Amino acid sequence: MGPLKGIRVIELGQLIAGPFAGQMMADFGAEVIKVEPPGKGDAMRQWGRLDANGTPVWWNVIARGKRSVTLDLRTPEGQDILRDLVGEADVLIENFRPGTMERWGLGYDNLSKVNPRLIMARVSGYGQDGPYSQRAGFASVCEAMGGLRYVSGYPDRPPVRVGLSLGDTMAGFNAALGILLALEHRHKTGKGQVIDSAIYEAVLSLTEALVAEYDSGGHIRERFGSALPGIAPSNAYPTADDKEVIIGANQDTVFQRLCAVMGAPELAEDERYADHRARGRNQAELDARVGEWTRTVPAQQIVDQLSEAGVPVGLAYTAADMLNDPHFAARESVVRVSGPERGSLAMQNVFPRLSASPGSIRGLGPELGEDTDEVLSSTLGYDDATLAKMRERGVI
């Protein structure tokens, strides 16, 4: 059922950031009505890898559990219909460029007159105000502005990108968190509000003490490859079977256990490595010493030995590894979801896990407009003749 059962969400967002917030709402039981342009729908329907039948699969993840309604918001009639939907909704999510909703007469000032309890989550690259608010803001450039790109990669090479749209997803996550906080505020006051989730700020929030380090001492954190400066040993190390194993043994007692498994317990007493700061000062040579050992041992043997000793260790998993891992299987971290137009599709489960009111996946992404008639008739009372006329005019 989910803790958000009974909450109705209108999702206007497209691509990743807004729809990811909607995905989280749907995962936890909200009725998410995704409004899409007639004829073409959300561009996410075409993004990502294709399955064996030539159909993009990403849509089925980010739109899972949602209902699809087609509506042309560029027309006055489409805007009127949206206002009617808002009157029956709790939340509206949008990630158009700031000012777009206002141009359509659908800004919060207008919509809150229709429904004073409405919570409006607005996701954009740079926020709803400020000198950059009108810039186009994809995750790539906003991740750079938020500080992530500069510290990602190796010092002798240009910044690299994480192989995911991390900024979009984090902005969607912040929007979802904001919605939950606003629902609690509304529970106390009866009033809705606006949530302003900017991609660059979502990334900025992940940057730990990066700003404070500069402000307090002029330190600018630089790229450092697969480790963090001053944190050792904590890196990716080569193995005898040409794999890489990730070891995190930078705490004193954990480092002692690593040294014992390596057959070199004396390293834990060596003044160069005896405490956290000493290991940080001698990071390069310590990493080299650990690597000398890992090169002589197969990856799985390292994982087994260090796990037994209580040292954090693991391999860099691919999707294939996840589907074959017994821990993933035991916790159902990956589940298979079936849909009427295809067989089953494996995807990540709903997180976090709630003991009393867990979320669930209620279906793959919907076909374009498959719920238009049912939503407009059951929610707004439109009859078949009215729906047919609106379809003829291209409104739905």
C-alpha cells in the first residue's frame, strides 16, 4: 500500500530530475499522474539502451507505477484542464525552465488560488531565481558548477564524469524530500508551499567540507584518482587474476587486521603507518605496499579473507554481478517487474526499506496516454463526447 497512499501527484517534469522525484512518490504509494505532450510524450521514452526488440528500457524504470495522461499545456484548454486536475491534487512536480509555468498562467500564485493546499516542487538547473536561473541547466554543467567535476578523476587529466546523471537524480531526491517535509508542514498548518530544488545545489550539498576547507585555510581540494587525499589505505588495488579489489582499511584497528591478513603485522606498528595522519602523509608508499600483496592473490580470495577478518572489501560490481550475487537475491535488492506489453524486466527495488509501510513497484512505465480517459472521467467527470472532442482538437 505504501505510506503515501491517498496522496495524488501531478507530474509535469520530463527527462530525469522531476520524473525521478515522481518515481519515488509512486514507489511509496502515491497516485502519480504523469502529464505528457500528446503524440510524443516524455523524451525519456526514447532515451537509453534498447532491449532485444528495439524498445528503450529506461522509461520502464523511471515511470514505474505511474499513470500517463496526455495534455497540451501550450493551449488554453489544456491549461484549464490542468487547473482542474490541480484542484484535486496534493502535489505538482515540474522541471521546466523557470518562468515557463508562469507564461502558461500556471505559476504557484495562480494554482494556489485553485488549491491553497497544493505543494509545488520545482526542479531546475540553477533554481527559480538568481542571475543564472534562465540558463539551460543539464546535470553535466550543474555537476561542474556544484564542485563535483573538479574533484573527479586523476590530477594529470581533465575532470571526468560519473557514469550516471548524478546531479539530476540528486535534485529529484531533494525534491522528493522537500515534498515530504512540505506534507508534514501542511499537516500542521493546512497550507501548501513551493519547493525549489536546483541541480547545482543538490550536487553542492554532497561536497562535504570542500567550501569550509577553502574558507578556513585557502585549501582547494584537487583530483586524486581512485582514493581520497589523506585517507589510507582506501583504494582500488590490482589482483593476481587481473581484477581490482576495493579495500577500505583507514581506521587504526581495521588497518591492524589488514596487516595481519597480509602477513605483515609489523606494518601496524611502523611509525609511518601507526595512526590515521601518519598513513595519510605516507599514502602513496602505503598504497604501493598493499598493492604488492594484492597482486599475488586472486580477487575472490582477497574478498573472502578480508571479509572474514572484518576489513571492508569488495569488487566493483556490474549489473551482471548484481544479478548473480546471493546478498542481492536474499534482500531482493533487484526485482523483476512484469508488464502487459512485455515479459519481466529486472530493476532496482524500492529504497529505503520501511518495516511497517514499505513501498512497492506497481508496474512498468505506462504506454503514452493510456490513462487519459479514465483519469479525466473519474477525477473530473468528463464524458465520452467531451473527451472525443478534445482528442480531435489535439488537446489530449
